[in-house]
Amino acid sequence: MSNVLKTNAKRVLDIVLALCALVVTGPLILLGALLVKLTSRGPAFYRAKRAGLGGRPFAMFKLRTMPIGSDSPDRKITAAEDERVTALGRWLRKFKIDELPQFWNVLRGEMAIVGPRPEDWEIVAHHYTAQQRRALEVRPGIASPVDVKWYPDLTYHDPAPPGVPIQEHYLQRHLPIQVAEAIRYVERQSLLLDFEVILRMIFCVLVRLWLTPKRKKNEIRNPKTENDGRVRISDFGFRI
């Protein structure tokens, strides 16, 4: 199958799945939006500036889980026990309900169902190397391989040491891992891989969220690359 045909097939599948997901989860999104409005001041939805296909910025929709004005240039990363997250926001985040509006981003062509984790646009602009920008060759996804590998997220498995700002820790430790996973996805992408990631994400949300995940900090390694810029799969410790 040619690359163009694969891309078109993936896009059609994304549209179908996003439409079905919005029909099924629409009432839940509306309920979440109503609860956000009733429990805090400000809009129900938050528009996060993310880097999309080719590095183009777009507004990623989420149900708001923090008070208005909580985001700042030096606090773009949310810690596992971030004090900025509201009580309702913790529940929305735990069940991934805050991310359901992103199916609208999929319909708009800004995201895919499966793809690299969407990164903050300013982090991409200021911290990505030319090689790391290979991760921007496909649309970012609602679900990504790094999400299912490090569920619920890397900050849970590898929290910042005392006295180290979470954003500094993220840029030094987590960003290289996420970008390497993204490049690996770009190199290996297929519809079969997408289905496997979707099934594993469903398992994580429906089953693993009820359990206390075992922290896997000792498994975290900074990925290395070959001389030709290709990511070595042996450096990931990740299996689909």
C-alpha cells in the first residue's frame, strides 16, 4: 500500500471514529462542561496551543481543569499532584474525560486518533532540535504509544526530585523520551499499530485506572540515535 493510500485510509478512519466517539460521549462532554461552569469561574473549555502537523500551531480543546490564569511560561507541565488542578479537574483527568473534546480536533484535521503526543507549541519552538522535528511529520494523536507505555503519564513514574521544577525535569528527562517514541511511531506507523494502541488505551482507561500502577522509574532511559538519525528500537523498552 502506497504512503498516500495509507494516509488517506488513516484519515477516513479517524473521521469515522471521531464522529462515533462524539455521538457516544457527547452527553458526557456536556455534563463535564456544565460541572466546570458550576464549580469555577471562566469558560468550560480550555484551548491549549499545541504544535500540529509540520509544527503548525493549533488550539487543542480540553475541558478546563484549572482556574483561569493558572498557566504561565514556566509552568506548562502539570505535575502528578499539581495544586493548580481543581477537585473536579482531578476526576476529569483521571477518567480522561477532559480530553474527549479533542475528537473535535480530529474532525477539523488538526489531530489523529493515534499519533505522537501533542506538545506545547512554545516548547517545540524553543527546545526541539532539527532531528526531533521529525516527530511533527504526522498529526499528533489523542492516544499515543508513549501514553500506553507510561500510563498514566511520565510524571507519575518519574516525578521531579525535591527542589527541581517539574518543567525543568520534564525538558531534561521526559521530553527526549516522548520525542523518541514519536519518531519511532512515524517510522513504523500503520493501521494495525493504530488499532493496537487504541485497544491498549481502552484497557488502560477501563481497567488500569482502577489499580495503582507500579512506578517504573528504573526503566526510564534517555533514547539514543544512530548516525543516520533513526531511533534505535532497543533504546525504548517499549513493546506494542
